Amino acid sequence: MAEFDERIISNPKMFQENRMDAHSDHPYYPTYQAYETGENDFCRCLNGLWKFAYARNFAGAIPGFEREDYDCGGWEDIRVPAHIQMEGYDVPAYVNVQYPWDGREEISPGEIPEHFNPIASYVTYFDVPDTWAGQPVCISFQGVESAMALWCNGTYVGYAEDSFTPSEFDLTPYVREKQNKLAVRVFKWSAGSWCEDQDFYRFSGIFRDVYLFTRPKVHITDVKIKTIFPGKAYETAWLTAELKAAGEGSVRAILKEGTKIYAETECTLKEETQISLKVDNPRLWSSEDPFLFELLLEVGDKEGKLLEVIPQKVGFREIRIMDHIIQVNGKRVVFHGVNRHEFSSIRGRCITREETLQDILTMKRNNINAVRTSHYPNASFFYELCDKYGIYVVDENNMESHGSWDAYIRGMCSSEEVIPGDRTDYKEMMLDRIRSIYEKDKNHACVVIWSIGNESFGGTVPLAMADLFREMDDTRPVHYEGIYWDNRYSKTSDIYSRMYASAKDVREYLREHRDKPYLLCEYAHAMGNSCGALHKYTEYAYEETLFQGGFIWDYIDQSITKKDAYGREYQAYGGDFMERPTDYNFSGNGIVYGGERTPSPKMQEVKFCYQFIRVKVEREELVVENRHLFTNTSAYKCLLTLKKDGYPIEQAVMETDVAPLEKQKFSIPQFHHKEPGEYVLSVSFHLKEDTPWARAGYEVAFGEGIWKIAPKAVNRMQAEKPLGVIHGKWNLGVRGEHFDVLFSYQSGGLTSYRYGGVELLSEIPMPNFWRAPVDNDMGNQMTARYGQWKLASMYLAVKDPNPAGEGQKDSSPGDPKVEETESGVVVTYTYYMPTVPASQCQVSYRVCFDGKIHTTLTYDPVPGLCEMPEFGMIFRFPGEYDRVAWYGYGPEETYWDRKSGAKLGVYKNRLWDNMANYLVPQECGNKVGVRWGEVTDARGRGVHFASDTGMNFSALPFTPHEMELAKHPFELPRSQSVVVRVSSEQMGIGGDDSWGAKPHPEYLLNGTVRNKFTFAFWGI
């Protein structure tokens, strides 16, 4: 056996030595009892503590550690599976497009870093089970990043790259019964790393399971299953299973579900065997009804002795492109998708089955029906769970070389450096990866589309990869977005795919191009507070047949649990481990948070936009549109809830029977409540029975209608007690029965509002035109365009900063305008704002006899000034007023362009509940369409806000300026007060992308018209 040659690590043509052929990921057991108990004597898990040594580079790696006589007893221990960076060696490093070594080492594609290229050396010991005597002994590494060399008892066994598919080796020639030494050397970066430039944290190490396995003398090594439908009606199906075997014997195939057997056959098992089973009227697998049959393969020797049992789940379903439309079981499908990295905040990509199950349950509960495995094959249990729960999977091969072709696009290198492009030296490596993902995942019903990789430009190699998929599998289409950037070989993809095209761009493209189905493999960049205008995409998918949905980027924040200097845990992002280069908080784009994997407020919008039942509610009737492909609305309980002024007052159940892909009108039942007020009729659909992903009663879809019944006009004489007006030298005081207020001449505003003898205001309320920038704002340079409005919010004053006449003293404070009328006292302040050109705004307070203060903010546009982020007022109250309630849209935060998924009602929470856990503090907690909102203390005392026309309302522990200064939540100041912002409007948050796209024009404040906002507040 040849010795290991380290030079192969930098040779793209040498991506494996002595690795076993890839095969299906089917399990196999010695007996039925072993299958039922899960105690499989054919496998021995090697997970656990291994001996470990770390080196920064090749020069520092310990030579000869693999020898039998080398004593590793003094080495450190490390967990397997795990990334070494999550175990205290090296550091997690996040970069997006750029390669992690860029600027540190000047190397060309195919070469590898030498100064810093961490080397991990692992050692463990094992005994061969007595029951394996005379049988082969093999080992499987399910995932090693990014390259590994293996020795057994001092002898070199083999080498493998491709971090995300299994690498398996035959140890039989090297093992003995007891005390076998297994040595593994893992290289962080190899020649293959040039094709692993995904937008993710860079880790290394043995990060998936490791186990020994044996096989009986007759063994099925590979199973290839296909479900074939001869006709169009899906009344008859054939299941074919192509089997590869070691040894000859017999095989019995049984297709069953529970105790019911649908078909069976028995035949001789040879090196290659094909079996076929016919099934009449099979129950079809889909995301809506993920029904799985069980195929049992009983393998015997020539004498008929049972040697192994193979259980294989089978979903009968057909995926095809017909008339340029992707179909599932003959129906046009719309993908309500997300991109998903395998990621855990405490384990990195060493993710558990339990975390994966939590993700899939969350997806199902929020109407997500599809996942793109961005951008590599996942662990097998992911596909098993998607089969079981019903998730369509775009299974993506481990290829991304964004850093190579981005440099070419920018003129930094020649086309010859684009990987894989047309480079023959990378061709076999990439074809090998295609074979590996195909063989591992081919039998999973959930896999509906193959993807050759991500963001790797075009060329002859990507075309060959796509053709290989088609050669091996004629039942699934092939996807690749890279042809958008290099369309020399458009046949590389069966689907036209884009990233981050606007809904308008999609429409314009499809007006002219009708030859392929269209998918947005990435869209609605969910970085921080985002996902604005999502509805424009999701609704268009039901207008245009060729547009079949897309995959939100992305599912979970790539954040890592870390502690600050005081031992408090927080979610860290790129650069927080002092790694450079880095792309900072661009690692956080999830619709669920890192850490506990809980949905962020963005999920409320996603669930609504992705729901499969649409309800349009009007005063007399409602229209139910069923967007399911195979499920009738009668499968759900339809509940009608009538709310008056935000509170439920009546409910009724309505039977619906709307067929898939149909619409139907229904008359609204007559409700008995006719009193004046605002009424909301919510029509919601709920599970009738428990499902594997949610309990009966869980809401899957809703729609609302709103109407008002006006009160009859009456002449109402109400005794109004006169207000006391006190004209002081420095203040104007107004006193009523239970309240009094002070308006300052010197300080320029409302300085005191006492109700019931308690002072409520911590500071003077002031006009506000600013929000803490969201990530999308930073990407589109909102801060540069609108920065004057931040200054205007911070530094407006009642003094004219530019008085007429040079050399004069500072102007005196501008005295407010005071009007005393029968209905109250009106005090108006004019504020000068430090904008260029200069501008002004006015705040008018009308104090009424009952303690209400009607407030009006006005601004007349000044030519040359742009629209503003927000138009409203900001208040500060003592910190004890931390109980928040509102009548408006909720329960999660809402924005002008992200409010479809909210319901109108009365909601309550606590102050800190409104601080979203975005990685970087930013604008959050806003509520739109608020009729009234209030903050109170534990005894119910506080301040009530109201607007007849509706308003934006938020209550947070911090001002926009305090949030803007913090880069992490722990950098926020200690909260001392409650900050309430009320506004007529706040600009949309955007979300088409996070590096330039602005909110859509209809979600921007018009800077050319007079702005006026009126609301009232009073003590309670």
C-alpha cells in the first residue's frame, strides 16, 4: 500500500483514494427484531471522545502520529462529531463571497493556503465485535470538512474530499480483533475548497456521524427505486427497484402499509437485479399528504436463510415539466420555499435530528412546503423527515465558487480562473460530487429537483454535471441559477432561475420568455427587520403559470452563542470571533432566530403569504379560494369570529366544500350585533384532527373583513368644567379637575403632564422623523440619503439658529402661540430644523377639560428636501410603565409593507416583548393601523394614545438613536424609561435584497405634499 502523499491535497484531480463507491442511504438489519428495536448488530457507532492534536499548518502537524507505536495518550480529547472551531481550536469564520484566505495568502485556484491552514489530527481505538468474525469491516464518515486522510494500525487506507457526502473505506485488510488504532488527519482547506465558497461560517473537522459497519455474505449494496405511472390518471403505478448486490442468494420484496400488503414478489438475487411491483390506485405522496408505503426487502442465501432486512420508505409520486410547468402528480405546483443551512448556534453545522425536526415542524406550521438545501447535501435524517412530514426538496450539490467568478466579473482575473467553468482539472471532482449526492438521496420522495450547485457561473463543467444528473435520473428536473450570469450553455438548467429579481423584473421577463418554468431560488432577503412587500411575489405566483414561487433567503440566522465580557450570552455573528476577513452580520438572514430556533416576527407575514387558502371577506359575502392541489377545504374547520372594537363577541362554524384550485362564494351568516362600533369578521381555517406537525384546532389560514356602524347623531349637552390657565413668566400652566400641564417658554415644549397627581412625562415630547436603520436601510444607503432627518429629530429647537442680521446675539426662545377657546387651550410651537435647505415644523396641543391633549404635527415641504423615514412624535415615560396594550394589528410587529399576516384586535404584552432579537439592534416593535395604544404600570396607571384615522405605535426601552449606536444587544444602554413613538406613517422596511433595494415607492412618505398628523393622549 502506498504512503499518503500530501501533495494530492492541492491537486484537484486527486479528490479521493481508495474510497468506496457511493450508494443509497438505505439501512439494513440482520433480523426483523433488530429492525423493530433499532439495535443493529451490523453497525458500531464510533461517536464520542477521540484523542486530538491541532496545528496551524502542515509544518506544525505532528509527523508519524498514525504509527502504531506512537503514544497519543497525552493528547487532548475532542468530541466527534463536532467542528474543531466549536471545540476551542481555531475560530469560526464567516465570509460570504470572498474566500477566507483572501488578502492573507496570494494563491491561485487549485492552490491551497500554507501559512494558515489548520490541520486536525484525530486518533481513536476500537475492537472488532466478536459477531463480525470472518466478515468485512468498513467505516463510514458521514461528513468531514473539507478533506481527510485515514490510517488504520499505521497503514494508509485512503483519502477523500467533498465535505457533505459520506466517505467510506474498507478496513478489512488492516484490522485485527482487538485494539485497532484509527488515525485521521483533517485538512481545513484543500483544492476542493475552491468549490466550497458558500455563504456560511467556515468550519472544519469530523462533523457528522462516524460508524463501523459490516455486511452479511449476501448483501444488497445499493437500491434504486422509481415509481412509474403508465397513464395520466394515476390509476395504476409500478414500483421498480434496481438492486446491486454482493454475493448471490434470494430476495423477497413486500410493499405494505401497516399490516396491509399491497404487492409482493420473490426472485433470485444476483449482482444486478430488478424487481417490479404493480399497485392499483396508489395513495400518492405530496407535501399535502406525505403518504409513505414501506418496501421490505428480505435477503437470503441460496439455502433460504434470512441474512438481512432492508426497510425502505416509498412515496408514489411523479415530478415532471409539462408545457414548461413543473407538475407534482399532474398538478402545477407553487413552491412556498425557504433556503436552509444546516446550522446550530451551539454546534455549527453539526446539527442534530431533534433540531432538524424542530425546523420541519416550524415550516409545516407556517405553510412552508419546500426547502432548497443551500448549498450542499444534508444529513440523511433531514430527507427522512421531509419524506415523513411532506416537504419538497431542491437537493443541491456541494458547489459554490462565488469568489472566483465575482472577481472575473469585476475584471480582477481572467476567465481561466473561474471554477469550475471550462477547467478540465475540476471536471471529474465535480462529476464525482454529482454521483455522490444522487446515490445517497435518490430514493427520497421529498427530492423533487436536483440542483448542481450555487453561484458558480457557467461553462462546460456545469453542463456536464447537469447532463450526468439527467443520465442517472430521468424522473426529476435539473436546476442551476448560474446560467443567468453565463448563458453559453442554457441547457444546463431545465428551469429558469434567478436570485433577488424584483417582482416587477419577473413580470417583465415572463412577458417575453415562455420556454421554461421560472423559480426564484433566492428572494425576499430576510436580513434583520425585513420581508417587506413579500405579497407581491407570492400573489404573482397564482397569476402567472410559469412563475412557480421561490425560496426565501433564508431559514435561520447563522449566529453562534457567545458570552460578553460579563458572562452574558448573546448571539454572535461574523467578526465577533475577531476573524478577518469577515462579512459581519450578513450571516443573519433568518426568519427564525439562532439560539432557540424560534420564529422571528417576520414569520407572521410568511405564514400568511404562503397560506393555501385565501379568504376575501366583504359585508354580505365571502370568497374562499383553495390553492391546495389535492386537499378539499372540507378537511378543515372553518370558524367565523366576529369582533367589535377589537374584542370577540360571537363565533360560528361554517361548512365549506371548495375543491382544490377552485373558488366559491358564501353568504355571511347574520350576526345579531348591530350596535355602533368597528366590526371585524375573521374567517379562519383550522385542523380538524391532529397531524404529525400540529394538534387539532391549529390555524392554517385566515382572512378578515372590516366595517363600521356609525352612531346616530344626537344633541348631547355635556357640562364642561372650565380650565384654569396660569400665565407664568417662564411657563404656561393649564389645570383641570384631575390633571394639570406645563408648557415651557424657555425649553420649548410640553414639560409636564400630571394626571391624578402623578407626573407622567420623563421628557418633552418632540417631533420625530427617524428610525433606527434596519439592515436593508444600511444596504441601500438610506442613512446617507435621509441623514438630515436624524439631525432634525435630534437637534430641532424653538430658537432660530440663523437669525436675521449678522453680529446679533442669539435669538430669544420663540414664544408659543396660545389660544384660549371655549373647547380648551391651544398651544402651538414652531420648531426650526437643521436641514439644508432649512425647514420648520409645528406642534399644536389642544388641552381639553377632560384631560385629553389633542396633538397635531404639521410640516410643509421644502423644495430640495427628500421624503423622511417617519413622521410622528416621540415620548419618554418612567420605566415602570412597561405594560403595553393596543387596538390595532398584531400580535407581532407590523410595517407599512409587512402587515398582511396581522389581525386587527386588542393585544397586550410587556415592554421588552417588543424588542425583536435581531442580531444587530434596529427598528422593531412597530404596530400599524393602531386605533389606540397605551402604556401602564402594574396598577393600571399610565398614558393612553388614540387616533381616529389610525396610527403607527411602538413602545420600546430605547430611542432610535440608542438602538442605532449598538452593534449587539449587550451594547444597548441600561434602560431607564419607556419610549413611545406615534406616527402617521413610517416608511416600509423593504426586503427585495439587503444591498441596494429600497422600499417600494408606494411605501415611502411623500416629500412633496403637506404632512399632517393628529392624535390624542391622556392619563389613565
